[in-house]
Amino acid sequence: MSTVIATDLQHAVEDAAAHLYVWSLKDIPQDLRDALAAARLRETSVTGQRVLNTIHKNVNIADSEKNLVCQDTGIAVYTVRVGEHFPLHPVRIYEALRDGTGRATIEHPLRSNAVHTLTRENTGPNIGYRLPIVHWEFIADWDGLDVKCVPKGSGSENMSFLKMCVPADGVKGIKQFVLESIVGAGGKPCPPGIVGVGIGGTADYAMYLAKEAITRPVGTRNADPLVAQLEDELYGLLNETGIGPMGLGGDVTVLQCHIEHADTHMTLNPVAVNYQCWAARRASVHVDAQGNLDYDREF
Amino acid sequence: MAEHTVTFPITDPQEILKLRAGDEVTVQGHIIGIRDRTQIRIFDEGVESPMDLSGAFLLHTAPGVRKLDNGRYEKVCIGTTTSARMVRFTEPLGRQYGVRAICGKGGFPDEAIAPMQELGMVYFAIVGGAAALETTQIEEIEEVMWEELMPECLWKFRVKDFGPLTVGIDAHGNSLYHDVQTAAQLKLKELYARL
């Protein structure tokens, strides 16, 4: 790989990150708009309708005023798929994502949320030690790069839960924990949103998977039919709880339930819940080996 | 469920007493932005609020702003944060400062019900995340104090047709959040039995 190509590619990825961060904050994806519109038709409570109508109005105003949908610019989380033959090392991809996040924050300007976790002092333009956060996946026999930006607001991130169920708790234990978590969260995570569930693996990996789950397009289903069936069942059960839009009561508590899974130890049964608010912001780009950017490719 | 328009700050306590949980409210006048660090400074560190909070409407916010050359602030995006973290300040805000309304998202737990009833206060639920709309309803940032806490300063906003808000907790001991949780806990038992 020549240095010139690598430098140009790094700039291209940095430009992409800066664009994705602002774009995702202003223009929510079509699948989410559709899910919110369907929720508005389904909701029967007066307070729930009031909330969903306000959300509808807000999304339209964000479009017309070119403003952010929500003031919480979140923690920038990126999901990245790197092809085996993509000519830029992940070390440099990370630098580009960090620099792009910082640049967008300063240039727009965006509210900067990043603080040192003990001193609570601001650490810079939405970047800091180990910020932004990147989920990596490596793809064999491919020379491309996919980047998805998911700014994660704190209201919903604060509603994250982990339980190390035991094998004897079975699938029933998983369902109960997800239900009690979402009822306990009430209106705090800005329902109706996407419930991300991670099952299997280890404690840390289950939470990682729960985060992966909330980054999927709304209503997509896990490729494993057993897991997909559990997604359907939990989606139905969660909407019977009556928590409703913004926790004020109603029919629509969640827009979706997505589950990601990993095989686990014979004595483990971890279940993690990560909530994504109704403003489930998400934007993606595909970068080819020459540094060309295609912002229309969803993954 | 009635609809009301209330102008803040209020001087007549009846303005609060007429509101009932579930009612829709639109707010005019002036509101004050406040957040975790602002209230920690006032109550935990004992620094008196430099802004008059009597009869006030407090909004749980940390706005996105742009500082202008003349030192004033221009709004970029102003929305509302989760209230539950700040519930313990409810009683001293009402008793020491005469605050009449607290607005945020996600609600207050039950410990807010008694002080709100005793002190004639109300909790307004806003739609969390609906910041683009909220920003258009804030006409101007009139005053900023404790800038060193940016963005968790004390903010004075002039608003027009701020809402729609829902009365989440009224001054008569009613809380929509309490009612929804009670019903949901009963429902959970039924759902568990079906699993």
C-alpha cells in the first residue's frame, strides 16, 4: 500500500465520519419513520396520541429547519465492517472516525457530551479516552469498508440491564428479565423505541450484542429462526405492558425488539438489554478501496 | 382531560391547583433551564441561586448553543433530559425557592408526589427527544448564569406556545407514572403466567 493512497483513504473515512455524525442526528432513517407512523395509527390512548403526534411534528420540523431531531448528540458509536483487503489499517480507520467526530462537533457546532468518568470534566469535542466507541467486524475476501454511525443518547443508554440467568431459568428467564427491565425503565428511555437484547456469550459480550441489536434497521429479523421467533414473541409481550409512549400509558411501548445471540458456556445464560430511544438515529456509508463514498448502502 | 394555557412565573397558586394529571398544557412567558450540576451546586454545595425562582417553571435541560461575539448565546438545539435523576431536589426547590413547576421527560418516581402536593407544585411531561420542535418554541435565551458549568448553567428562556405538555404529577397527589407502573406490575404477573 502506498502512503499516498493510505492518506487519501484516511481523509475519505474522516470526511465520511464527520458527515455521518451530523446526518444521522438530523435525518432519521425511513424504516424508523415508517415504524413511528404505524405506531401513531395503532395508539388509542389520548396521552399516547399526543406524544406520537408531537414526535411526528418534531421529525418534520427537524427536516424543514435542518436541525437536530434531539439535542442529545450522544456518544458516537460506530459499527464497522472491514474487508480483509481494504487498504487502510484499522488503527488509521479509528483515527479517521475519531477525527471526523471531533471535526463535526466543532464545525456544526454540536453539543459536546464527553467527560472524564471520575472528574466529570469535558474531554473535547465528543471524543476522549476510548471515545468514540467502535464495534469491529472483519470480512474475508473483500476490499471494502462499511461504517455505520449510531449516536447513542444517555437517556436510553442509562436504561441498560444485565442478568446472568442460570441455565435452569431457560428461555422463560430471558423473557421475564426483558419484560421487567422495560417496565422498570418506564418513560425514562423515551419510548417507544427499539429494545436490543443480547443473549449468550459472556457478560460483556451479551451487552455488546445488545448494542449490535439496536443498530439494525427497524423490524429486521435475526437469521436464526429460533431467535427470530423470540423477537416476535417479545415484541408482542412488551406491547402488552401498557407503559406507552413516554411512559404515560398506552398501547405502543416499543417499536421493535431485536435480538443478537452467541453460543455460550453450558453453565451460562446471560441476557443483556440495551434500549434505543424513538429517535433511533443511524446513518451508513460504504467506502471502496479507492476511497469513493456511497451513502445509500444500508447494512 | 382539560386543556390549559399557563404563563410563568406565576403569582397565583390557583394556576397550579386547577391542573389535573393527564391535562394538556401550553406554556407562555419565561422558563428556567436547570440540570444535575446546577442543582448539586445549589443544594449540595450550598451556593444560593443567583436567579429568582419564585413561581418559576424549571426545565431539565442542557441546551446546545452558539456563543456570539457580543457574549450572548444563540440557540442551536434545545431539548429536555431525564428527570428522575434529579427528583431529590423537588422538595427544597419548592420550599426554599418557591418553584411551582418542574418539566422534564420520563417522569418522577413516587417520592415527588408528597412534596408536590404539600407545596402546590406540578410535574410537566414533555416529549423527550422532540428538541427540533422545542427549539422553535424558545424565542430567546435572555440570561445565562454560572457559565462555567456549561452546558449545565442556569438559563432563562422566553417561550411562546411551549408544549404540548402533559401534567404527569399534579398538586393533588395524582401521578400518571404511579398509575401506569401499578397497572404494568399487575400485567407482568399475568404475562409471566403465560410464558
